[in-house]
Amino acid sequence: YGSNAIPCPTDLDWNKYDEETRSLLDEVYSVLGQFSAWKLRNMTHEESPWKEVSQTGGEITHQSLKDYFKTQLNYESEAG
């Protein structure tokens, strides 16, 4: 979608998700839904998984994302 907003899907069946998953998706949207595509792009490019591969060339692995966001969750729970 380039720099345009990603349209909301019209055929999404929320009933196939459990309450915990719906709650998580609602929270993510409430926090990040306010930002444009470019703002989100710029934010991710400041995070270590992207910075590491931009220097070495390569692919962001699931493990590097997991490791990074685990530290973010720990930081949030300690700061809160």
C-alpha cells in the first residue's frame, strides 16, 4: 500500500479468535493505530533487529524479533 493507509478488511471473522487474542489485537491497534505507515516504518527502523541487518545485510529472523520484544515486555513491566 506504499505510504497509504492499509484498509480494514471487510471479511474478517473476529469470532475465530479467542478473547485473549482479540484483547491483544485491540491493544496493539489502540497504541499503534494512530500512526501513519511512514511513522511506523521509521519507528521499526530505529529498533535493533532492523539496525543489525541493515549493517550486515541479511534477514530479520523470528528469533531476533522474539529476543527484542521480550526485552521490551520486560522493560514495560519493570517501568510500570
